[in-house]
Amino acid sequence: MTATLFERLGGADGIARIVDDIVAAHLSNPVVRTRFENVKDLGHLKKMAREFFGAGSGGPEPYTGREMLETHKGMNISEQEYLAVMDDIVAAMDRNGVGGDAKNDVIAILYSLKGQIIRV
């Protein structure tokens, strides 16, 4: 039987490590750092990101956050910022040993959401 994307990402523990690395990368990335430095509750942001990755990859827990369009509306996120975030996500998956197929699946999911994030 083929493993789910959730399983290929390392389950809840693997996703938690990936999310921690993503947020750390965003906080040091000069292109998007200021957006994340101003987040009042990074713990909540990480929880929502873990839920988003978990539910979106076939995990058992539901995503309880807002829809992508609602979350990003009015932020006027640029293409450069979007790509910087994508680069941080790919680097975090690399650091956590995520395989190529799983990484490509995550990238495809994130690109499918691009229109709900950039310049909305």
C-alpha cells in the first residue's frame, strides 16, 4: 500500500519539525522577515500551519483555520514574497529529509493556492 503524503512528511511529528524550520527560516529571510516578526502569536501561527499541512496531506486532524483567501486578503503579498516563502518551505523539507515525490506533492499543493495568496 502506498504511504499517504502525511506519512511521507513524517506524520504529526515530522510536520511539526518542518513547520518549526519554516517559521525560523521566514524570521531570518530578508524578503519576508518583517511580515513574520510582526505576528503577535507565533505559537498560534505554527499550530495553524501544522493543521494546514496535516489536513492537506491526508492526516487525521482537521484544519480549523481560515480559508487561504480570507487569511491573505489585504496583505498584498508580492510574487517575490510568495517565492521566498516557497523557497523556505522547500529548504525546511530538505533539512527534514523529505523525499522528492513528497516534496513535489507539497509544492504542487502550494502552487495551486497561489491565486488565493498573491496580491489579494
